[in-house]
Amino acid sequence: MTFSRLVRTPAAAVGLAVLGAFIVAAALGPIIAPFSPYAQHLDRKLQSPSAGHWFGTDEFGRDIFSRVIVGSRFSLSVGLVSVAVGVIGGLVLGGPAGFYRGNLDSALMTVCDILLAFPGILLALAIVATMGPGLFNAMLAVGISSIPIFARLIRAQFLALYESVMVEGARAIGASNARIMLAHLLPNSLGPVLVQAFLRIASAILMAATLSFLGLGAQPPEPEWGAMLSAARTFVLVAPHLAIAPGVAITLAIIAINLVGDSLRDLLDPRLNSQ
């Protein structure tokens, strides 16, 4: 029901169409890409966009269009894995804090406050610098930087539902604390968490691209969009198409995800639905 209403929303429909195209590219990238994203042809380096190479070629003669298509798999994977890490970590911290409250709540929220005191990108940089560069480490770093955001959100949802009739009824029939949290509180908290998770995917893609741009994320020759931008900066004056293609891809993906996330938030907000 919610999905059908979401599709009928103009902004969400546009976002879903663009996002769907990126998902197809991520799933079928190696199949639909006209060239190998790793094959080097030095006799074709830095060629401008043409009928043979729609987005041109890079400094090694690799087809940029193929690299952007295959790169969608890396960038979208970073977004999904990072948000999954953030949601799971937020549930582990925020769920018990909101349910048991007291000293446990104070201790866990103090940890979250310390993490929130650092800008997300700075925290991710510190984590990657400690763990070492690489795409997997970048995923973990971005995910860990998202944990306090989800922890506070889940805690707030659990606190709001703690005194509800639903929880009192579960206690009356002898349900354990674990069952109350997993079977009653968590399912009824998924709406706001889902919206936040969707919006955080866009932030995770941008943050991971930033880490790759700085040389701490995906490493050459992986065709990740941020890494492609990093390589393109050396040639931005003589071959600007190297930066345009991955830059536009990042922009479109973030706009599409935000359009869908904002529309989903409006649909799931009971205050807006009641008007």
C-alpha cells in the first residue's frame, strides 16, 4: 500500500526511476558495460566523448562510461553496507538504552554523545586511518560513524512506546523483555528508522566517495566514483570529462535517494497523513 502511494508521488517516481537505473547498472554492470572497466589502451588515452566512447577515456585509455556503470556497484554497496552497520550498531546501543533506561541509558548515550561530538567525516577519517585504506574499511568507518545517529533514534522510539498499552498487554501475558523489544517495540519503530536509513544511504555514498577521493577508500584500479574523481583532478584542465561523469553520477544518485527518502518520510508521518 505504501509503495503504491510512493510510486504515485511525482518526486518519488523520478527518484525511483533514477535509482532503479543505478541498481540495474550495479547488478548487470559487467554484462552491459561495452568495455572492460580495467582494460588499458594507452593509444586512446584522454579521448573526448565520442560515438565509440560515450563519456570519453581516462589517462590509461579505459572507457569512462564502462567504469561509471561498474562503479555503481561499488558506490551503492558502500551505502547499503554502511547503513546496515549503522542500524545494527544503533539497535544494539539504542534499544537497551531506551528499554532499561537508568544507568545503562546514561552510559550508552554518553558513548553516543562522544561520537556525535566529532563531525561524521572526521570520525570516518580517524577510523580509516587506524584500520588502513581500502573499500571494506571505508564501509566500516562510514557505518560506525552512523551508529550514534541510529542509536538515538531507536532509543527515542523505544522510550515513546515503553508506556504504551501494547507493552502493558505483553507484560500482562508474561512476555520476556527480549520478546517485548524484538516482537513489539522494534517492529513499531521501523518507520522512522527506515526513513533515516534511506536518507543515510545518500550520506554514506558521499562520505565514502570523499574517503576514496582522499585516497583512503577504494584503491586503484577499482572504478569507484570517488576514486575516479581523485584520479581526474590531475587532468581537470585538459580533460574535464574525466571528472564530469563520476561527479554527475554521484549527484544523481544522492538526489534520487533523497527524493525517495523525503517522499517516504511524508507518507509515514502520521501528522501529515491525518491532515
